[in-house]
Amino acid sequence: MKMKVCLVSPEIFSGEYHGGFGFLTRTLGRGLVQRGVEVSVVTVRRGTQEEFEEIDGMNVHAFPTQGRGPRALRALLSRLSSLGYYRRVDADVYHSQAVSYNTYAAQRAVPGKKHVITFQDPFDLHEWARLSEADPKIRITIPFRAELLLEKTLLSRACRRANALYTQARFLIPKIQSLYHLRGEVSLLPNPVEVPKRRMRKRSAPTVCFLGRWDPQKRVERFLELAPLLPEVEFVAMGLGHDPEADARLRERYGGIPNLCLTGFVSEEEKSRILEDSWALVNTSVREALPVSFLEALAHETPIISGENPDGLTSAYGCHVTDGDYAGALRSMLDDEDWLERGRRGRRYVEENHEAGAVVERHIEIYRGLLNPPA
């Protein structure tokens, strides 16, 4: 009998919706399907997404959102409507790709099943404060703090009820334990990344890229503003914003810069080609956990330039920008004869720790261990 796994995720990566959690869910789910696992995904319905659809052999179930009231109330009401979806799936293991109200709902819906959580990007109040610096829509008000307290209380319970707790990055463990008051072990479970089998060939002309949502947290305008400062470098900005009007304003403002290419949403093949061409991935986010874009870049032998340094990867395989001077970091890149060697070392790191096949096999091993514990 096939093992049945339900991936509990805030999103699924598709032609319409694009985000890191959704990309990881699709990569993991596809790998599980290829190894004979029956995979379902339960997620929130977004845009024109169908209630039921099949993606890469996975059965995707999308529950409706609630449109009115405070954020926490909308989230709770929406998750109440999701309970039937988790029961209908009837999986052996429910694996949350990030702890959320979805996790809480899955546990309430099917308490007798095995539940696993992988912490991807836990937010404490400090993280929200950092985010509010870049996004004026986020205000740390008393009602907002109350919502966070409610969320923290419910998610702490969900963590304690889970059968196994994992994190995608080591540096997150102290924050996770403090945020959710956990005494038990939180183990490392790396995210899967497809490593290209071909030999990487960088462009002869210096080229750098941006990969991510054009949302306030990512501060894409800082990347776009670098292009006129370094006319000898080609800049390629991949991605779209979730706010079409804000996205359009950025494209209108920066679209005429000669050495700047604004690609919009790109296919996996085009993304891989751009990463291969690039001498660096430039990440200008106000804050990050360990974004999958870092791992994808390193898989293509592309060093990282970023103000974030998760698990020391940026400083080991690129340039950690501690003073906000991204232009200075790019000039250092141009003067560094060993720069591209950092990318080659980064690829070896990803092959050893994040290669998709090995990571998916590790997931299957964990699921089997929960379903068939040693006597």
C-alpha cells in the first residue's frame, strides 16, 4: 500500500502564484510522487485557483478565504472551513511546510494522524518590526500585538502536539525554541534544491541578478538603483509583485535604464539560464530566513551578495553586506580574481546538503520512522 502524505502549505507554486514556500512544496511533492508516495497538498485558495487540481502528480485541495474582519479572525474562520479538506485527504502523515494556522487546523481535523512541522521562516515581534521599516502597511499597534499573541499561543500548542519538529536552517533553532516555548529537540531538515547536471558557463560580461517577489520586504528598488551606478555590469531583475499597481510603478520608473533587464515572471528554464549567466545573486531584503533563492543560486555556482547571512552562507560563498553598501560589494566582486571560485564551493555545499533526491529520501525515512517506530 502506498504511503499517503499531505503537505500543509500556505501556497503552491504555479503559473499564477509564486513564492518560496510554494516552490519548496512543489519541489518536495514532485520528488515524493516520483518515489511512489501518494501526495496531496492542502492550501489556501488564491486568485483564480481551482478548488481541486493536479500539479506534478499531486492532488491539490484549495480551501476558500474569508474576506472580512481582523487578520487573525479571518485566518481562523478560513481555517475552520479547511477542516473537511484535511479529513477528505485521509493521509498517513501531515507535514506542515511552515507552522501556521494551517498546522493547527490539520491537527484539529485529524488528531490521530502523524503531524510533522518544518520551520521555514518564524516571525517574532522583532522580525515584524524589521519588516515594518520597509512596508508602511505593517504597523505595530496594540491590536496587532494582540493578534500576534493569539497566534503565538495557538501555534505553540500546535508545536507541542506535533510528532516531530524540524527546521530548514540551524540559526533558526534558538528563535524557534524561544518563540514557541519549546523544550524538545528541533532537528535540521534541509530544503531540497535541484542541482543542474550540466557544466556552468558564466557570461564573459559581468552580470548580476535579483530573484524574488517585488514586494516591500524584498526592497527590489535598491537593486534597480544600482544599475546606473555600475554601467559596466548587466543587471537582470526576475520576479513580480503581488501588488500590480506597485509593480507597474517600479517598471515605469526603472524600465529605461540601458543595462537593466526587467524580466517579469520567468519559467524554470529561463531562471536557470539567468542564474548560470550571473556572477552574483544580489539580495536586498530587509530580512530573510534562508531563502531558497540562495540555494538555487549556489547550485548554479553563483555567489550571494546580501545583508543577510543565514548559517554563514553569504560570508562563506559570497559577500555579506553589513553597511548597506551594495555598490561597494559589486565593485569588490569585479576586483576579486577568486570571486567565481566562491560559487563553485557553494555548489559543492548544496550538492552535499540540499540535493533534491537525497533530501526527499530523508523525508521518506522520517515518515516511515513515524509510521513504523522501532519496537
